Amino acid sequence: MNLKRSLTQALKFIAFLIAGIALLWLAFRKVNFSELIIRLSEARYEWLILSIIFASLAYVSRARRWVLLVNPLGYKPGFRNTFYAIMIGYLANIALPRLGEVIRCIALGRKEKIPASQLFGTVVIERTVDVISCLLIMIVMLLVKGSMLGSFLMENVYNPLREKIILLFGSTLVFWIALLVLMFVSLYLIYRFRNNLRKIRFFDKLFNVLKGIITGLKTIMTLERKKEFLFHTLFIWTNYAIMTWVVFFSLKSTSSLDFADGIFILILGSISTLVPVQGGIGAFHFIISRGLNVIYGISLEDGLAYAVLSHESQLIFSAILGFIAFYALVKKDKIKLTRYD
């Protein structure tokens, strides 16, 4: 069983790595590398330090928010151990996407004697809140800079999709009508035969995720320190926006962009995390560089210079913290992360 699991994990790692390399190739294939190197050599790296400081504040706030979610379970984990567990999770995500959520629960559970299975529920709540927060930010951005976001989606999503649909079906109207009917029929059949579908592993996981989201929202509404939880959520996303924005000042081509533009790039960066590749490598570079190019007319070289500075500085920093946290929380006390309760 362990051999089968190890083989599965190894295959996942290779598949995600190949996907990341492919996205890196797509991101850099039309780039003048000499110009890119010049942009990076002329960059003002002191702004990256400021970006890292705001990222640190977000990590600290995230740790405190997780403590607030664990407390109703009847446990009071130490803040330091919770912070270490989160950073170990970020380190694990560099190796394999989505692995960090599992590893951090096991790490904190072993250290604080909390069943990891209970901690998984708090992580689902966290992810639910983050998705809702991102959607709210997107709605605000649509109101503030709707034309910019719309043009990006039109250029990179709608138009390519529309061309393929016309090529296959001859008309977009026929396709969308058929798709709409299929969607309603599918939803009805899923609801009608939901008990039978639960016997299938994929649908069972899907229903559990949906159930977890609903449970998560209910849990948030019953938290004793609800205001503090909401404050940390706002504080986390504010720091994410600032850490994204200040990197603009490291390059001449992006230094004129304002804070609202930083929020827009933050949204694009959040979208890139949906692509299951190690540490967002490739996906972040492609989406951010194309977003800066399409919306602001910034060259691909400058866009990729920004993506490299922003992504790699955060990746290296979180990896360093992750290794420190691994030694402090796991290696020092010889905690095993190979199984969970």
C-alpha cells in the first residue's frame, strides 16, 4: 500500500513538474532574454525587502486566524507552533501542489496532540474564506476597473474560446444553448441520484468539499471571536495587495502603476494558483506577464521581469522560513509526517 502511494505521489510530482515547465516555456518563448537580463540587473531590489515584510505580516496574521479556528475544537495550540506548521505547509507546496494543507495539519497535530482529521476541517474553512475574499475583491475590481479586467478576459479567455467553438460548431449560439441545457440536466441528475453517486470516489469527495464549505460558513458565523477573525482576513489580503504593489517600484516600466493596479495583479496571481504546479512556477509568470502586457501595454520582458522578481523573492523567502520551521517544529522533536490520525 505504501509503495502504491509513493508511486502515485511520484507520478503526480512528475506530471505537475512537466506542466510547470511547459507553462514556463510558454511564458518565455517570445521573450528577448538579453532585454530581460538588463531589466533584472537594473531593478531596485530594496523594494523586494519591503514586499517580504508585508508577506511576513500576512503569514503571522494567518497563523493567528488558524488558532481562532482551532480553539472551538477544544484545543489551544501555541501561536509559534501554528506559525511553524503553516510555513512547513508552504514548503511542502513547493514540492507538490495541495500537499501543504495536509502536511501542516499533521505537523501541528503531532506537536500539539490534536487529531489531524479535525484540523483538516479548519483548513477547509480557511480555504472557503479565502475563495470568498478573492471573489469579493474581484467584484470590487469589476466596479473600479471593470473595463481593464474585462479586456484582459476578452483577449485571453473569451476570444480564443469563441474561435474554437465556432470552428467546432459553426455558431456560438448553438453551443451555448446546448451547454446551458446540459448544465441544468446535469445538476438535476446529480441532485436526483446523489446517494448513488456517493459510491463513486470523485463525487463523494466533491460532495464532502461542498458540505465542508457550508459547514465552514456556519462555523464562522458562530465563532466567539468573530470580529478578530474578520479583522485578520482583511489584514491578510491587505498585506497581500501591498506586497504585490510595492514590487512595481522595483522597475521603471511598472513604477507608475497604482495600488488598484496592484490589486488587479493580485487577482491574476490568485487565479494562477488554481493551476496545480509546484509553487505556481510557470503559471504565475505566464498570467502576470500577459496581464501586464494586455492591460497596461508593458512589454513581455518587463512583465516577466516583474513576475520573476515578485514570485521568486516570495518563493525563496517562504522556502527559507519553511526550512527553519521544519527544523524547529519537526526535526528537533523528531515528529513524523508520514501518517495522520
